[in-house]
Amino acid sequence: MTIFTNARLIDPEALTDEIGWLRLEGSAIAERGTGAPPWGDSIDCAGKCLAPGIVDLGVKVSEPGERHKESFASAGRAAAAGGVTTMITRPDTQSAIDTPEVLEFVQRRAASDAMVRVRHMAALTKGREGREMVEIGFLMDAGAVAFTDCDHVVENTKVLQRALTYARSCGALVIGHPQDPGLSQGAAATSGKFAALRGLPAVSPMAERMGLDRDLALIEMTGARYHFDQITTARALSALERAKAKGLDVTAGVSIHHLTLNELDVGDYRTFFKVKPPLRSEEDRLAMVAAVGSGLIDIICSMHTPQDEESKRLPFEEAASGAVALETLLPAALRLYHAGQLSLPQLFRAMALNPASRLGLDSGRLAEGAPADLVLFDPDAPFVLDRFTLRSKSKNTPFDGARLQGKVKGTWVGGERVFEG
């Protein structure tokens, strides 16, 4: 039995933030309270925050195929240091996770190497090529929690319609990337004055709205369960709001980079700020923050995408997209808390409770009987990030040299401590 005392309990279900205690029994939460704690082995939290561990939906671990960029061992260490207790991994590997055999391989690697929980998504079409759907039923039986082609948008509408219809019959969750592939192909920035001055190939924010509208029409046609991985523009929010009001089974996410950075951060062609979709205007960023606060956008994720130095040390147009974020997700999110834009319970609703609920997991809560997956952190501890201290194999973070607040003091998975800060 372990008891956390003098803890600031962050409850994303009740949206409360109060001083109290929490008792663990084995691998689960047994009870909590605000009065005198029961006797037992205790951990004095000294008024620091105790919250459900983060459930990060959309992590790329580069196994199989690119293990030099990120392995399950290195990703697990980075996740534990960042307060992430469950990684939901993407299938955009080499080769794609599109058969039960490949899925079984990554499950074995994750079980043996990662120190946090790992659940896996599978590709929606074979090879993520958009031509033939995978064996959704077999992959679900093998343990796939969702199906996605990631940023390879399925252009053939009939193929996508058939895949959604079959997924609906199986009860499978499909995750899509709302972009018009023709308009967004080759784009490195969001269209506007900044992109024009820098001479960068750009894409209109309407490409996201167009991709969203197409997918929403197919969702209405098929009744499929659907999650949009990243909504990043204000123009897409009205369509998302109408779809939810209609009762469509849709949710939406946003990456931490689109919540805390904008297009001007690219500066003089800084490739660590090149992500997909490209960073948006400050007006779009503020609209995303407000949408998370209202619950219109359900999930905040890291969209962790490791890239090696060779793929980033290139001219901006040619550099690979993506940034690592397992360790920086929490301190970057705390920027919104310190700015008074989102409360801690709101943040953990989007980073822990909602992704767990969408995937049918028991985690993300401080309720009795929930898994003892917890993060203890000091939201006010300041530090300057040095990318070379990150535990990920790849160091491509846009927050290198940034002044951040919020340090993880401890991470527990199933009641076992996996990180001590």
C-alpha cells in the first residue's frame, strides 16, 4: 500500500484542483480524500501536483525500419520523464503496421523494451497507399486500438467509404488527417504575408477545411467512429461544431506545437519548427486554445515525430517535417496554464481523460479502481531546455533553448515508479 500525502490532486473528471491524499493498493487506485490520510507507506508530495498519467495519442516510434531515430526503449524513457504513462503509437513506420504479423512484432518490442504502457494503431490501407483496406477485423483481434494512414490522406473516396463502412461494422475507430492532399502537397508554410516574404511554398488554411468537410460527409454516410488527428485552423472549427451538434461520432485533437507556437517562430528558416501541418497564424493558435477550453477540441497530443540531424540540416523546403515532444508535452502545455488560458484540470482532461475514453482505456482518471498511472510534477519549476539532455534518440525539438516551467518529479505505471526527477 502506498499513500501520496499533501498532494495537489488534479482531477480531469470533476475538473477539480484541491489538496488531498491518494492511496494505492497494488496496481490500482484504492481511495482518495481531503482529510487526514490513512496509515501506510507514504510519499509526501509537498504540495506538488498529482495527476493521471498522460495518454499520448499519436506517437511515432521508428520501429521497424528507422530504429536509429527512435526505439521503444528510448521512447519509453522519454515518455516516463515527460509524465506520459501510455503511448498510442502510429503505424507510419518502414514497413507500415498493416498486418497482424507486423503488429505482433511491435507489440513484443514494446512489451520488452518500453517502461510505460504502449498501445498500437494500425494502418487503414495496405502500405498506407490508399488503394486497398487492411484486414480490420483481424488487426482488431490482434490488439490494434485504431486505424489510420497518418498524413497519407486516402484520396480515393470510394476506398475510404468502403473502409469506413467496414470499420463501422466492426466498431473500429478511424483516425484521419484533415487536409486536401493536392493543395497541401509540397507546402512548407501556411499561406500569407510571412510565407510570401520568406519565399516558402505555402498552403491555404482552407485545405484543412476542405479535407474536414469531405471526411465529415463520409462519416455521415457511413456512421463510422472517427477522430481527426489535428485541427489547426479557426476555419475548420465551425464545421466540427456542426458535426458534433448533429450527433456524429467524431472527436478532434491538436498538437502541442500548434497550441504554443505560430508561423512567425519559423524565423529565419529554423527547420526544427517545420511540422505538418505547418504552423499557423497567432489568431488560429488562440482559436485552438479556446476550442480546447470549451471542449470542442477533445485531445492534446505530442505528435512526437523523431527526425535525425541529416534530415533536418537542410534548406527549409527540403527538410523533413516533425518534432519530438514526449518530454516537452507537459512543460509546453503548462505555458497555457501560466498564461491563464487553461486550468490544470482542463489540460489533463485533454491530455489524459479524453484520449483514454476515446480508445476505451481505463486510465486517465483519479477514480477508485482506475490504474495507478500517475505523474507528480511541480508546475512552477523553471528551466531552460537543452535538447541534448532529451532521452529521445532524435533531438529535433523546437523548444531548444526555451525558458519553460514545469518539471516532472515522478511517474508511476501500475503503481510502480518508472521515473524519479
